Amino acid sequence: MTKPFLSTMLTLLSFVGLSQGYTHPSTHEVALSFFEPLPIVMKGAEQDSSALISLGKKLYFETALSINYSQSCNSCHNLDNDASGVDHLRASIGALGSVGERNAPTTWNAGLHVAQFWDGRAKTLAQQAKFPLFNAKEMAMTSESQVIERLNSKDYLADFKDAFPKKLSLINIENIAQALAAFQRTLISKDRFDDYLAGDKDAINQSEKSGLLIFIEKGCVACHNGAVLGGQLFMKMGIVHPYPNPKDKGKAQVTGKPTDNYFFKVPSLRNILITAPYFHDGAAATIEQAIEDTGWHQLGIKLNKQEVNSIKVFFNTLNNQKSIEVVPENK
């Protein structure tokens, strides 16, 4: 078990003890024991220039980065329409029509996570950005030289010069990854729960506060805590009751360690109501199913319909109120 998990459990046990005793902290005080507002600026963004971010944004929507000009990063991590950062498929369909192995996570707040991908194979946004380019089930590019040739043919050189004024080698995979990472570091959501944590106690209504307390009391907060309500640790899928999909062994497929079997990164709950389907395999089609299944497999409890609905009501406070101006895909 990780230190953050143990620390949260101790805080949770303290809360349960207080709730059964004579001292009754306010809902706001309880919330501040487990959560914190999202930062205004993401760590690592301090040196990101406007030119670097602009290039990263342009590349995020660039279909020339896929083998047949059919897809961009935005195809699977969609920032237009509902601005969810996902494609709403159980598993994404790649440029060549192949179906991926896992559900595409949202790019909102991704840089605040402890690692990238469900199995944590990439530690940083820049490392993550390289994987889809050459994955045969994703963008399916065949080589770095092919990527460079594509961008050269689309007059990207001036953009790279502005973004990397001190570098001699401009259009290369490292710089592409750095630019994409810089843009994604701007993807910090904003919601009413942040306002509540910051001191506006009327930012969420009484029903939402009740759902928040149920979320905490049932133990969901043991994994879904901090600024992004998750994303900070890996937990076994099926801690109490085995998860019905034994094929995907999660982190073990990266580390080769049997002790990592079925361990996946805990997903963030920010913007959760519009990022269906849920779980690493997209098996939960609705948020109600996701809440019920998590209660059963992870906590060993059967949540009733009222509890499920109350937690869902709390999730309304996590809806992102920020949008971005998207770049039309150039196919």
C-alpha cells in the first residue's frame, strides 16, 4: 500500500469516529480533509511559452500524424462537442480500423496524474505523447522520419522555430512530444466543487453536499481524493470481489510482476458524468453502473439506488465549466 492511501484511510477512520461521537465538523471541513482545489497552473508549465503551447495545440488536432491522415489526438481525446476529452467508445478505433485494448482516458487534468495510461507505462505527458504515434492500433505511423516528412510538407518549420528558438534540430519526435505536453498542461478543468473547496459554501446545494458525505462515508474517498479525485495511485481492480474481465492484467503487463496483476491507475472523477463509458475496459456504460460496480468489487458493499443517486448528484459539482477554442482538423 502507498503512503497516500494509508494517510487517506487514517483520515477517513478519524472522520467516521467523529461522525459517531460528539464532535461534528462541517461538510466543508470534512471535504478539505480529503480534497483540494485544482491548481491554476500545472507543475512543469512555468517555462512553457505561448509559442510552444500554440504549436502543441495545433499538433493535437493534426491528422497528418496518422498513417492515412484520418486521425489526430483529438479523435480519441475529443475536446470539441461536449469537451469531455474522450471518444465515448469502450475502446478507441485506430487509423487503420483496429480496435484498441483499453478505454481512452480524458486529457483534462492528465498532467496532474502520478503517471500516464491505465498501466502507468509513461511517467510524463511528453513520454505518453510518443506512444500513440507508432502504435499499430492507434495512429500507426511507421517511423520518425515519416512523421518529420509529414510536418515538413505542411509548413510547420516556422512554428517549431518560434517554439524552440534555441534548438538547432527542430522537427523531431522529442520536440513534438514536448509541444503536445505543453498544450495538455493547459487543460485544467474548472468546476463548482473547486469553488466550494475555495470557500464558497453555496457553490454546491444541499443534495450535492449529502452525496459528498455518502461518497466519503462509504469509503470511495480512499482512492478518489486529492485535487483530481483520483489519479494518484494504482489499485487492484477487484480488491474484494473479482472483476469479471481477467484478460487484461493491467500494470503487470508493463512490470512483469505477478504482484501487479489487475492493478490499474485510479481514474480521476473530475468531469466524470460526461466521460462514459467507464473503467479501463469501458465495461460500465452508465455512471450508475460504474458506482454500483465499484462499490461491489472495490469496497465489497452493495449500494442501494438512493445511495447511488446521491453520489451521482454529488458528481454534478465536478462538471467542467471551462472550454477551449478548438482547431479544425486539416485532413
